Amino acid sequence: MRIRFLAAGVAGIGYVVGSHWLMTRAPASEWSALVVVGPMLALAAFLAWQRRQRLLAATYTCVSRYGLAKTTVEDVVKESGVSRATIYRQFPGGRDELLRETVGWEIARYFIRLADHVDEAPDLAHLLEEGLVFARRSLLEHELLQKILVTEPERLLGLLSTEATKTLPFIADFLLPHLVREQRAGRLRPGVDLDAAADYLARSVLSLIGAPGRFDLGDPDQVGSLVRRELLGGISA
């Protein structure tokens, strides 16, 4: 569902930008071009997004088959049916950019699944508890990531660290409305900086998913204690 919304959003951006440009820059006599140009821009944006998804999915398949080190642009050409020229137009950095973006794409899909899983949580504490358990289990059960962590850990960890800077704002933005709700319900201490709290929780969650340390994220009691005493202990009322 979220992917379909993203597609519609990208297409809508094309339509809005095209419409705005024509109505503010073009003579009134040419506004009729909106009927053609607006939908054309929307369609072009959607097709570009669709082609990019196709290439990322094909690259993911190739990495599953050959590994990060052995996957080539030619492999992606064969898997996707898209020409080398088109791939390089989409990813000017070539193979390195394609692999980096594919890792980022799969990480984004992972966190979308996580967000969907905790969407009905009644409060922030339950959201974090359910999210940590689901996220850790999903990571351990992710066949491709686990395979690459064994066979090519340095290469994957390098890509993951690059993508972490993009992932943190996503998690913080997701958590912020929940913190606002907690504040309105009187469950946070007075004066809590919500933006700082969202950033702290995002960093903590991302760190715990990858390396939970002494905590067993499969044990509900331990996760409950971790969330309520350590993650929320400093901000809860």
C-alpha cells in the first residue's frame, strides 16, 4: 500500500510542478497545454520511478544469486531487460551507486514493514517494544543479509553505514508524531525537547536492532525493561 502511495506521490509531483510552471510562467493563451503536459509529466515521473524499482529489484535478485562482489552491471542488464545506457542514466555512478542504492532500497522496505507492524500500537512504549522484537527477528530471518554478513561482511557493513545517515531521519520522523501524542496525553516530563527525543530514540533503536548487546530482544520481559527504563526512562512522566 505504501509503495502504491509513493508511486502516486511521485506522479503527482510531476503533475503539480508542470501545472505550476505553466500557470505562472506561460502566457494564459497556452494554459490549455495543461490538459496534455500535466498528465504527460505525471506519467513520465511514474514511468521513471517504475523503471528504477525494476532495476533495484533486478539488482537485488543478482546479489542474491552472485553476492555483492560478483554482481556486475551486465548481470543486471540480463536480469532486468534494461539496456546499459538506461542503467547508467538512472545510476551515473555505475555499479557502485547501483549496489549502494539497492542496499538502501531493501533497508527502506525493511523499515516500511516495521512501520506497518507497529502502526496500531496503543502508545509509544508498546510501539518500541513491538518494533524492537519484530525488527530484530526480521533481521535475523533475512536470508540475503545474513548470507552476505557471513560471506562479505566488510562490504555490506560499509554500505550499511553509508545508508544509516539516511535511515536515522526516517525513523526520527516516524517517531515524532508518537512523541507528540505522548506529550498531549501527559505521559512525558514537562519541557522535553521532542525533536531531540526523536533523534535519541531513532539512534538507540537503530543501534539495538544491529547490536542488542546484553539484551535479548526475543524476551518480552527484557525488552519491556529496556524500553521503559532505558529508552523512555529519561523522558517519561
